[in-house]
Amino acid sequence: MKYLIIGGTGLISTPITRFLLDRGEDVTIFNRGQKTMRFPSSVKIIHGDRNDIKAFENQLTAAGTFDFVIDMICYRPEDAQADIQIFKGKIDQLIFCSTVDVYNKPANRLPYTEAEPRYGITDYARNKIKCEDAFMEAHNTGAFKVTIIRPAATYGEGGVIIHTFGWKTAYLDRIRKGKPIIVHGDGNSLWVMCHVDDVARAHLAACGNPKAYGRAYHTTGEEWLTWNRYHHIIADVMHAPEPQLIHIPTELLFQLAPNHAGISMFNFQYSNIFDNSNAAKDLDFRYTIPFREGARRTIAWLDSNNRIENSDEDPFDDSILTAWESQTLGMRHELAGIND
């Protein structure tokens, strides 16, 4: 079988590509060529920028035919329309990597199922919804078969460990050095992480699978962790001191630093847990890598590649903590006077 992966060297698409090559499949990847490949060099490569839609269409039209297209970097409705224009009637199936962010937050009920209303609260989520709709219309009109995969937070070698302020790795250095860690809200919202190898296998299990045609699936973590527990696991994996967690209201963090805390404001503050039963039934999806083991492997990769930033050179967290301590101290003094 011939596979085209649009992306191919990203966090999830790297194991997808690697698994296919290990199976001896005919694999072509399309990307900008800006990331180091972490798999055998036997893959065929087309370098280009999908944001240049005309050039993208010309390059992939000239690339010939494929049985399956796995699109990992489709973020805008115009990206989806370009895929439909190029591949209509020319491929058997397209696998679209979407996101669980398509759902409304907070949830109407937990865990989320694939039938929950899709009212994404960010531009990223709303664009993914438009892409899903365009692909499902293409499926329903016979352009090609479509399967939608909706991962939640993914991680693994080649990636990072996320936290209240997103993706900066100085967070891990703070834990290692026993520095206080800022946590959004009370730290009790629920969160899931899934290792990229498990997510990648589900993408491949959808290819040529009649059960998956015209369907959407969750491929998410199955350890429902509070953020407080999450940080404790990270510290334990690193053999670091027990973390000192400083809880600050999410809304306040967002007001103080919207560029840093936006991900917590629009995502992390809500409980994010999902029902994977459809993927388990149709795609044989299995959560095989516990978070403790996946975190250990990810941090080891970051260490071996010198990717963990020195928190001593990043004053951001400490500036927030200093301001928070100053304000809470003032409130304590003021309340003490009232109580007297």
C-alpha cells in the first residue's frame, strides 16, 4: 500500500512514519523539511509549504496516486478544501488528525463522548470543526472515505511535558531544583495525557478499516489525573524534591500574562476526560504506556538532547510568585485588622 503523510516528522506523525517503514510500506511525507527526522531515511520526501496552497496542490498532484493520506497538519478550512481538490477520486481514504478541543468547555457531561456538541471556544478549535465538516461532506458525497481521529494532549520523545504555562521546559528545571511551581486554580481539574506511540497506532488501524469509514474517534489518555497529582508524578519521575505547588486563580494568571496563561484559561482549567470505547472497539486502541513511564522516557529524551532550559535564566515564574506573595500578604494584614 502507498501512504502519504502530510507532516511526517511531528510529534505524532514521527511514530506513524516509523511504524509504516518498519512494516515495509511505501511511504511519502510532505513537509517543510525543518525538523530532524527520527526514523530511517528510506522514506520518500516532498519538501513544500502547504500554506502556499497553489504550490501544495501542484506538488501533490504531480506526486502520483496513494491508497491512504494521513493529514497531520490540516488546521484551516482552506487546508481541508485543498486536500479535497487534490485527492477527490484519487485515494481510497483520508485520515484527518483533529482534536478533542472541538468540544464545548466546560463539558455538558463527563467523560466526553464523540457525540458531544462541537462548540470549540478557540479559533484553533473552530477551524478544526470546519475541517471536520468539510471532510465529512467529502466522505458523504463519495470523494473518498474519511476517518477523523481526535487526540487530546499527546507527549513523548521529541516533545515536552506541558504545564500551566504551556510548553517551556524551564518548568522541569524548576521541579528538579525544588523551586515553587505555579498551578492554575486549585489544581483539581482532571487531565489526561497519551503517549504518541499509542495515538499513532490508532491512526494506522483506521487505514482500510471499514468500521472506521465516516467515523470520529477519541484516542486519549486513560489515567484521569488532577493537575496536583500530575506535578507530583513528574517530580517523582525526576527523583526531585516533593513539589511546592502554589495555586493561583486561572483568571488572574490570564489577566497578568495572557500569552503564557491562555492555554490554562481556555483549556486546562476545565476537566478534560474522554470515553475511548469506540476506538477500543473499532481500532483496537489500547493505552499501553502509563504516564509515569511515558514521562520518564520524555524527560530522558529532553535531557539527552540538552532541551531542558535553565530556570535561573527565566524570571517569569518568580516575578508572578513575588507579586502573588505580596498581594496575599497585604490581604492577610488587612483581614487581620478587620478581625481585630
